[in-house]
Amino acid sequence: MREQLQQEFLAHYGKEHQYTYFSPGRVNLIGEHIDYNGGLVMPCAVTLGTYLLIAPNYDGVFRFKSINFKETAEIIVGSSNEKKQEFWFNYPTGVIEHFNNDGKVLHGLDMLYYGNIPIASGLSSSASIEVVTAFALNDLFSCGYTKLELVKLAKWVENSYIGLHSGIMDQFSVAFGEKNKALMLNCDTLEYQAVNSNLGDYLLAIINTNKPRKLAESKYNERVQECSIALTALQTELDINHLCDIDTETFNLYKHLITDEVILNRATHVVEENDRVKLAAKALSNNNLAEFGRLMYASHNSLSTLYEVSGKELDTIVNFCKPNKNVAGARMTGAGFGGCAIALVKKDAFEQFSAEVAEYYTKEVGYAPSVYSSLIGNGVGLLNEVVAVYA
């Protein structure tokens, strides 16, 4: 693939590239729909991601091309650039806008992007593009941002420039990811612990439902409101700021304050899921993949029955996995209503698993999923630094 990317750059720009950067995508291993409730999430970087090839130019412009999209762009160095419709290059131009706003001195670049993250799958292709662009510019022009500042910069692009409501987990994961480690992250304080997560004989199977996630945003906002109602009810007797400020034992003593059954279900998922993240960290640290797999299944069941953000497609994948002796655990990941499920699958059985889950899913749902394999990889960096640990 490296040679193909080099040839693409040469063909488009008529010269050799000089630098190659890589930023991964991410999956959330466990801890779903609790980040906005003061809870813990446990994402990891995957070995799918975005490649960025760069060469300087002396024309005073930034040129953008992607192998994945037909649209190209060219902007003048130092100029103010507003978002242009719904094009992929808004993500890197938004990063440049932030550098400009901070008074950073940049020079012309020819840039070629290629991503092998499935688009609109919930694996953070947009964060990967943002972070790889920000990291490359910071590196090439010695702008002095810390990695955490780059994460916050990329979140600004997503929220203020692109106009999409999202938290910081995606950008944080693809920047701070470490090989064979999950990140137990508090999205409010940005305190995190790198949890040893050696998968041993297993790999991460990522199964894309290929279902458009049309309900995800509206249902997300609905769940946020429902959690707020639950919190208000508990605050009549508890001094807490978030649902995840209490554990399951405490919640069970006060859950009678929530009189609506649906609201109670939502809050139950949130509190128990936060406890599951803590248990998952212990299981992974002890190389207990069987226990971690059990927690994955429990997480999915809660998301499906209590939080109601799964659906036939995601449930079909997890139901296939449960009796499969080659699968340690599986769950939906991301906002739900489509997107992806993940499974811990034995490496030597992945091809068989991939074929069988695709056949089962197609029979049950009516169209095929896409199945990918990944390990837990490093965060953003120069490609030669990243390749060494992916080998």
C-alpha cells in the first residue's frame, strides 16, 4: 500500500512526497452512553486509520486531495476559510483555520489523504483526519502545541467549524492511543489510565452493519434529556452532579426516587455501565478475556433492553457471537441504531468467523455487513514510527 500511495502522490502532484503521517480510528471497548453522565469510557486506537502524505510547495497554497473522495480543494495560506457544504476537506481546512486564529505561521503544502476506516461507521474517521492534520502541521512548522492541545483543537473543529455536537473521546483516543492498551478516560476531567490490554490469541473483529444511522442524533438528544430527568430526581436526596457519581449499590438505595419506568431503565444502564468499565479494566489488566467478554455481553444487553439504542442489526451480530466458541465477547459500539459491533475473535478463526457472521447477518437482515480485523494500535505519529509497532 505504501508504494501505491507514493505513486498516487506522484501522479497527482508531479513530485515525490517528503513526509507521511498516520492517525488511527478508534473503537470504544466498553462504557457506552455514559460520557455525558460523568462516567468513564474505555476506547482504544485501532490499526485502521488515515494516511497523510505531504510535500512543501512554494505557491503559497494548501492543496487537498483524497483517494477516498473525488472533491479536491486549494486555499491560500493565511486566508480565512469558511466551511464549504459537506465536503471531506472541511476537516483539514478547519484545522488550518484554528492555526491561523492562533497566529501560527504556516507555508504551502501539497497534501494527499487516504483512509481505510469505513465512512459513517462510528469509528471516528473525521477525528482521525482532524488529528493527523493538526499533528502534521504542528510537527512541520514547530508550532509548539502539546498533544492535549491538539486534541482540544480538533474538537473545536468538529464542534465549532463543522457544527457537529460531539465529545472529546474520539480525538483523545486517536491522539493518545497506545499499542495493546485501552484508555480508561474521564471525559470531564480528561484524566486517564492506560490499561494493559494484550489480546493474546484474539483480535478485534469490527462488524459494520452498513445501516444508515438516521435515528442516532435525535435519539442521542432524547437520552441526554432522559438522564437529566433521572439526575434531577436523585438530587432531591443525593448531593451529586452526575449519574455516574454513584455506584450501583448506592443507586439501588435511592432508585425509588425515579418513578417513571423508562427513566429508571435509562439511569440503571448508566450507573451499571460505569461500574462495568471499572470491572473491565481489572479484567484486562489480569489478562482475563473471559471475564472481559462477559462484561461486553452484559453491556450490549443493557444497551439493547434498558437504554434501547441497539436494533435488529446490532442484536443480530451479537446473537450470532454468543454461542460461537471462537468469540470471547461482543457488543455494539458507538451511538447505536446502526454503525458497528465489535467482537473478540480468535486470530486463527477470523476468516471463518467473517464468512459465517456475514452469511447469518445477510439471511436475517437482508443485506451484507462489512467485517474488518484490527489489533489495538498506537495513536497519531510519523508513519515510520507507527509502522515499527504495527509490524
